[in-house]
Amino acid sequence: QVQLVESGGGLVQPGGSLRLSCAASGSIFSLYVMGWYRQAPGKQRELVASVSFGGSINHADSVKGRFIISRDNAKKMVSLQMNSLKPEDTAVYYCNAEHYMTGYQYWGQGTQVTVSS
């Protein structure tokens, strides 16, 4: 079992920045690839970025150069630094933990990010 708690969402103007954080508890953190997904109204949930225990990182093309995912294994936390935010980044952002062998996934409750002037 893995419990995930997100924080850091909110309202920001276009061009602004936000930092999302996710605290994990429960199972062995090293067994999981950690990621951030987002879901905008009327759209499917999509992967934003992911990071393995060893530090292998993947960012979606739509956020490359703007968003940075990071992971603190000692603190069992994963963060998403979001810069140069655009209105199309508006969505509910979910923290995700995927077991590296079984693929079983756990989800956080989600945090709203709204980019609007």
C-alpha cells in the first residue's frame, strides 16, 4: 500500500510558476516510479512527467523546458516545478506511484491548477 498526498496547486497568471509536492508513505519508496499526471475538463488523463528511483526522467513534449520533476528518496517526496505556465496547463494534477515490476498504480487525490489572467 502507498498513500500519496499532494499539495501546492492554485491559481496563477499566465507566465507564472507553481510548485507541486507529493508526500508518499506506506510501502517501499524505491520500488516505485513516481509521476505526475493531469486531467483537464473533457480530456483524458495524461502523463506530465515521471522519475524512477535511480533518477531516470521523462517529460511530456508539451511541458519540456518548462516543467521539472524531481524526487527526494530520503524524504519520500516527488515535486513538480512548473514555470512559464500557460492556460492550457489548467487541469487537476495527480501524483502517481507505479510499481516498477507489476505496474500496479496508486493515485493521490489530485490538486487543481488554474492558469488564468
